[in-house]
Amino acid sequence: MDLQNIQDQLNTEFAKSDTRIIFWFDDKGEYEDEVSELQLGDVKLHILDGLNWFYSKYLLNEADTESKYLVYAAFAKPSDAKNPLADMYYYSIHYYTDRVSQMSQEIGIDNRFKEHLSQYGNFWKNKHRIEKFKELGIDYYNAQTIDIGLIAVLTDVKTPNFEEAVKQMMLGDSGKYFKALADNGLTDKFWELCEKFFGYKSEKPNIDDLSACMILTYASSTLKSAVPETMRSYILKKRNDVVIFIRNIMDNVNYQDAYDKLVERIDKSLHFVAKIQGGLKKDVENKKDSSLQVSDIFACDAFAGLDDIIIDWALEQLNDEILDAQIDGLSIAKAADQRISKAYHYSDRYKNEYTTIKYAYLMMKSISLMELSSDIKSLAANYQKEYYLIDSYYRWFYNAYDQIEDNTKFSDIRQKIENTYANIYLQKITSKWNENFTNELMNTIDLPKQEDFYKHYIRGYDGKQRVIVIISDAFRYECAKELFGRLELDEKCTPKMECMLSCLPSVTSVGMASLLPHKDMQVDGCMNVTVDGQGCAGMEQRDKILKSYNENNVALSFDEVANANQARIRELIQGRNIVYIYHNQVDARGDKPASENEVFNACAEAIEEIHKLVRKLTIYVSAPKFFITADHGFIYKRDRLQEFDKVAYPKDKCLYTNKRFIITEDAVNEHGIMARTMPYLSELYVDIPVGADIFKVSGGGQNYVHGGTSLQEMIVPIIELTTNTRGVAYNYVDVVLTSVTRKVTNLITYFDFIQTEKVTDTMKARSIVAYFTTEDGEKISFDVPMIANSREDAPEKRTFHEKFTLKSREYKYGDKYYLVLADASDEKNILQQYEFMIDIAFMDDFGRV
């Protein structure tokens, strides 16, 4: 554009009749490479090279006296004494311009900044750089905004923002960028701005030192105790501005990997984490309370190694069974939850470790508080209410533990969890249940019996509305409770959950048969099962039995329905009355020795698959009523029993043997074995270990077992589900500020918020970010994330106490500032906005009043 301006100016002058020759001495030679591109019509270009003076005089005065000429010299005009063309120069037109003048005029920079711009002559020689500078769209030009704009261009930043340029220098190719700054005379300006924006000053400034200062300054803001003495010189004066700068990098997914590599490099150089860890060990040796020292670093997430320190501390407490240990008033589980929250930078990296710790703690704590009643009804009720969670904690512990890449440091706690679960919880609760669950009580307990399932739950739908029964093999009670929790949050679902007592032995052949409609069920000594005289082991046999009650009934496999398109699903289900769908995810893997340790993965997949099928059928066909149940539960322990822990049994009396039960003609009355009679066993006995042990039966598969009388095997879930096929109105929960004050008097301040409603099927969770802005919308704090997903009834359990850090800047009394709550997925969606006054009378270099 500057060349176009020059061309227009010259053409205007040559258009005058009395203008024949224009002399242009370009003292800096800025247009030497471009002058030949000028389009000047009939005007001829003649280049002075410093040697062709006399030829030039001959040309202009003798050889061609009619043509118009632009005489260009890429050097300053010599004195008259040294200029053979001096006489011609004085009676011709003189043209002078430079790139800075042209750029000032074109971009709209006031001419008073010409001298400032001229410092960077090399920058203005490059057309591409000039275009990028224009594209920055700087609103107001002064010396600082010009410098920041130039630095932004040279560091490949697209906005005139110095913080963005520093971020690029820290995380990008700093070598390339510093060369560009040096080539254009901007290196000193860069460091001057670093001092102005962040308080960084050094005799030998460099980007690694700046980065270290930034990270350690951020760390110091969240450490309760001071940083190690040898590192205090790294703390920058403008701490609040540094904190906001670093936090914005940490929270931006585009920069997180680069930030992590930078921090790792800094820690290798400065050994920050090692020095913190050394300080903690010294305090322990001096017999100080180590938990208080760990609490000093708990809020800090500047270095990944700090999480390792916290994890090591938590594991030490768990291994020593110090379950009342706290950090910042939080239990180990709540502390783990907090470190996995999105407010902490390394939450994803350490998610599995903290989750493992959380469920180890919850399981151990629950077992330590467990008081087993001898009353069989209370025991069954307490299992449904709270004890089942111990099985879930154990499952969730291993789900997380198995995903830790290097779980060596967790080996001790894994062994403790295994011993606690298997030898304390399972043995105690199973023995207590069997000691009191006599044959007489088994027949009189008020829990529904599995063999009455069809009569009790399904018969009322015969010949009426469609009902879909999903039977998941080995889908034990605690898994169903997790599914129930999901269904509660599904706006199209209204679930309720009960349980029933499984048949014995608690195996697939008996359980599946008992769920079918029947008048009579028989089990022989070889475990052959018939209902109303018919075999029922296969899908065709079960379909036949269902159709014998109503020809519109049908038995289907889960995969056949789940993999079908809408047309095929309608073909399978349209016009049907009672639809049995058989699902086999858990038992299919658990019953095979090679895959039994995948059973907890199978549980998670089963929960997901069943939920997806319910949603699919609700959308594709009219399916207003579901029943979700199982044939039996299971016991799973990660470690195998030793041979001396297994229960011996009289092999000569057995008609059928299994790891969790045997079938005999006469009751086995030996120590550790309990014999039971069942009406469908034709005067045979099912004999079961009193505890959670297994019989000494040959063959693989000892971790995953079923067939016995533990609560985990016998308490069979029933989820009765009503669905709404029409659209259901739902909304999102709100979060509001509860702090009364609307005045900020410190750059670091705290506010309280509350999630106004609990999460339900019609009130969905939401993620929020909170931050302060000026009246013009400029952010003056970093984003504070809040995840509003609480399902607690009590309002006091749905609160947030959050820290805000404001930039160090001038806050004018009387100006309006706003605390904004926005949707995290779309910050343009402002949910709440509160007007504030910021009245900070005086701040020292650390942002303190």
C-alpha cells in the first residue's frame, strides 16, 4: 500500500505540465528493490548508482531532453560540491519519503510517533510483516501499543496482546522468536514490558528464567507455607497478574501439553518438588504433624510432583488404617475428590490414582463402621440400604487401580483392600447371614421369591400393554443400583427398585427357569431344570414356554435387539405382549477362567448396554414399561484362595459338585457347611459353605463364583421402569451467589455460591465458569470452574466456596465491575451477573492491601 501511495503522489506531480524531472534521494535505500515496480505511464526511470553522474547529466541534458524522468538514488543526497547534478537538482522537483512516513500515514499512526517507529526500520521493509501488523486492529496507538503490536507480529500472535506474545515465547520456539526480535531491535523492549506487566527484571534476562519465575510465583500463591528459601528470589512482584496469566494457560486445552512439558523442564532444573518433599521428611523426623505439612501444599497444582506427595501421604494413612486423617478439614475421600475436580490442573493425569484412594478409603471406613444385626430382616434391609455400597467401592477401586499404568506404590493398599474385603467383610456378613437364615426363615422372610417373579410382577400385563423384561445374567444388586441412579437422571425414565431372594443354588439354570411363567419347577441331582415338564435351557425353549401362556409373547437375545435398526426392532417387538430379552455380559466373562478378572469391566459395560437399550426401545417402539432383573448375583475376589482356605466335603455323597454348592441326597452336617432343602429339589439337599469360601473342587475359576447363599449371590435386583415416549421438559440447575457483600477490597477474595436445586431427571447438571470483568467486558480474573452436579437434598451440601484473584491494576472508585457466571460450554451464555464495586486503597508489589 505504501508503494501505491508513492506511485499516486508521483503521478500527480508528473501530470503537471512544467514537471519534467523528479529527483528522489532515498537515504536509507528502503525502496531500492521496489522502485522499478512503480507504474508511471510515459515517465522513464533512471537509477543513480554513485558512479554514473556524467552519463546521467549527458542523458538528461543532451541525449533525451523531451522525456520525463524519475531519477532515483538509493543513498542520501551528496553535498553540492560532490554532486555533478546539483544545478539540475535545484531547477527540478524534489521528492522525499520513507517507509515509516508512508506506514504512519496509511495505518493512521500519529506523525509524532515517527521517530519511535523509525527505530524499527528493518521491520517496515517486509510487506508480509506490515500486513500482519495492520491485521492486529490496534484501537489506540502509543509507544507501548506499537511495541506490543510489533512483538506480536514477530512471535506469530494474532492479537495486540503482550501476554499472548509471552505465552508464545514460553511455550513455542523461543529461539526463532528471539532472533526475530533481535533482528528488529525489539529485544530490550520485550524485557522492559516483562518488567512492566509481571515485575520481571534480571541482569541477564532469558525466557527459561522468566518461565521459572512465573511458575514459582504461581506456586507461591497457593502454598500455605513459603517456597523454599533458595527459590524466593524467583517470586515476581506482580504476583496477581502472574497468577492470572499462568492460570489462563493451565486452563486452556490448547496449551496444557506444552505447559506440562515446560513445568517438567523447570522442575528438573530447580528440583522444586524434591525440596518440598525434603522439607516434609525433615518435619516428620522432628516429630511434627506431617498431615499439617501436607495441607500446606494441598491447594497447589503448579507441579505434577505435588500430587505424588499427596498420594503418598494418603496411601500411608490408609496402610496404617488412620481413617480419621484429614487435609484442610477434608477426609481422604473428599480430598481425593477435590484433587480430581476441574479446578486442579493435573486432575485428569491423576484421576485413576485419586479414585483408587477414594474408594479404598470409603470401603475401609464403611467396613470399620459396620454393625451386623442377627435379625435377618434387618440384615437384608441394611444390605439394600448401605452394605451393598461396600461391593461397589470394591468394584470401583479395582476399576481405577487396573487403569494405573504403574501401580507399584499401590500394591500394599491393594493387598489391604483385598484382605479387608474378603476376610473381614465377606466372611463376616456371609457367616452372619447364614447363621440366622435358617430353612424356616428362608420360607417366611417377607422378601419376594425369585420363583414368584412372573406371578408377582408380570402376570398383571398378560394380554394387556406391552412389558419388556430384561434379564441380565449375574447382574448383581450393587450393579443394578448404579444403573438405577442413571435411570433416575434420565428425563424419560421413572424407575423404582426392589429386590427378591434368588433360588438355590444361585446359578443360571435355576435362576433363568424361575423367572419364566410356570406352575411347577423341578431340579434333579444333575442340575437338569424343567418348568411344567419342559426343558428351558435354550432361547427356543424359553420362547416356547412364554408363548404357551400367550402367543404374542416372545424371548429374544440382547444382541439381536441391540444391534437391530428401527425397522427390525419393530418387526421383533411390534404387536408383542410380554417380551423377555436375555443379556449376558457379566457371567459370560466371569465364568471363564481366562477372563474372570475382567468381570468388573463387564459390570460397567452391562450397565451402559442396558441403559442404551432402554433408551433405544423407548425411541423406536412404544415401550412404556420395563422390568430389569437377574438370574443371580456373584462373589468376586481378586486374589485366589489358598488350598488350606477351601472347604472340604464328602465327595462320595455328592450327586453334583460346584465351587459354591454341592447336591446330595442326605444333608451334609459337617463343620463349615450348611444344608438346605428347596421344594423344587425333589427331596435333595443343596449344601453350601457357611462363609464366602469355596469347596475343594478341581478346575479353574476361583475368583468369580456363584451358586451359594451370600447376600451378593442371593439378593436379586428388580428395577421397575416406566418410560415416557414423548418429550419431557427439563431444565438445568442454577448456581447463585450467596455472599452478601458486593464490594471487593483485596485482590485475592473469596465468595460463596449455592446450587439452588438438586440434580434430578428433569433438572440436569451443568458446568459453570465464574470470573470478574470490567464494564467493557475485559476479564480481570482467571476463570473459576464450578461443576453443579450435586444430588443432595440438604442445601448446605450443595455449596461452593471459591477463591478469586484479580489483576494488579488501577481500580477506579465508582466504576462498575461484574462477577459473571457463564456456561462453561458456551461463555457467551451468561447465567448470572452481579454488579460489584472494587475499592482497593493501596497495593504493595505482591498485590496485598
